[in-house]
Amino acid sequence: MVFLNILPKIDFFFESSSFVINSINGTLSKKIHSLIPWINLSYYRNVIKINSRYFGNKKNFQTSEEYIVFIDGMVIDHPDVILRQGEPQKENRKKYYECIRKINI
């Protein structure tokens, strides 16, 4: 549906893994776009490499409810994760989705 412009593309994809970024940038859609700039079949508009650090103990963050941000990138069942780490164990999948359900309550 994204390819047919029924659903919007993802404007910004933040990733810390060079392997994933290189995989995305090496796709056929990116190669076609570099040859014919007006044809963009890529799922992502911008892929941005970030450093990955945990800031959970910081208490001075300014927060706002202005935007809705989806942070969970399907860490269990995403094809990129399966490619890198293999199929997830059933116990890990069950525990992950139970934790997600608790957050939404």
C-alpha cells in the first residue's frame, strides 16, 4: 500500500546498526531512485544513523504530548531482527508481548 501511495512512507527511520542502514541503502528501490530521481519506491524517505545510548536514569527531560512517537520496532518478529538473530524463542516472544500489553493498560 505504501508503494501505491495509499499509505504514507516513513519520513525518518533512526537506526544504530550500520548493517541495517547499508541493507536499506543497497535495496533495488534505492538504486532505481539514484538512476531515476522522480521514481521513489523506498519505504523510508530518510534513513538516519544514530548512536545508541540508554538515558533511562536522566530526570531532567522536558516532555510534551504534542507528538505521538512509535518507538517499538517489532524487536521480536521484525524480519531484520530475524535475519540477524534467527527465529525468536516462544518463551521470549510470549514474555515480550505480555510486557507490551501491561504498558497499554
